Amino acid sequence: MNPDNLNRMPVRQRRLLALMLGPLALVLLVAGVLAAALSGALLGHLVGTLVALTALVLLGIAQGLRRSARLDEQVMAERQLDAAILAAAGTCGSDSARGSDSACGSDGACGSDGACGSGGATGTCGATNCAVRSLPRR
């Protein structure tokens, strides 16, 4: 499945689908193993094995849906944290405010070399700006 198509499905629906597929796959797996083990005929062994393999595929799909939902929730949480940091930093923490007409000074409150404590770091918003700029970038 294309990850872009999977991301179109809301996280809640993916999690619910995974919760429905999991128990169904476990029941099919038990039925397939029992059919393969208790059947005396070759056809019974083959059908039981195919059912068990289908159940394993369904378990893999359920696990993938669960993992995808968890990763998307983590991404959303990171975005919310980034938005909260930018909101707390105000206009001094944004890249667009680091110009010569900004309230933080012409050097962006962290100095021309980007090191905190140099240049205009003692300005009104230098500490916040330096804190935002020191966060790891991707």
C-alpha cells in the first residue's frame, strides 16, 4: 500500500481497523493450525496451512496499521510542540523576524556567528531566540 494513501486514512480509523483485524487473524491462525494438525488428509493439511498463512498476513497488516497510527501520532505531537515553542518565542523566534528591522536587533539576537551570548544576546528577546535556535534541526 502506498504510504500517501495510508496517510489519507485518519489515525483513529487505522487504529480501529487494526483492532478489528488482530482478533480475526488470531482466530483464523488457531483454526488454520488446528485444521492442519488434526486433519488426516493431505487436502486438510493444505487448507489449514493456507488459512494459517493468510492469518499471518492479516496479523502483519494489523501491526503495520498500528505502527503507522503511532508514528503519525508522534508526528502530530511534534508539530504541536513546535507550534507551542514558536508561539512562546513570539516574533523574535521566527526566521522572518531576524532582519534588520526586527525588535531583536540586526544580528538576530544571537550574533553573526549564531552563538548564544554574542552580539545582541542581551536584548529583549535574545534568550528566547537563542533557545529556539539551539534546538536540533532536521
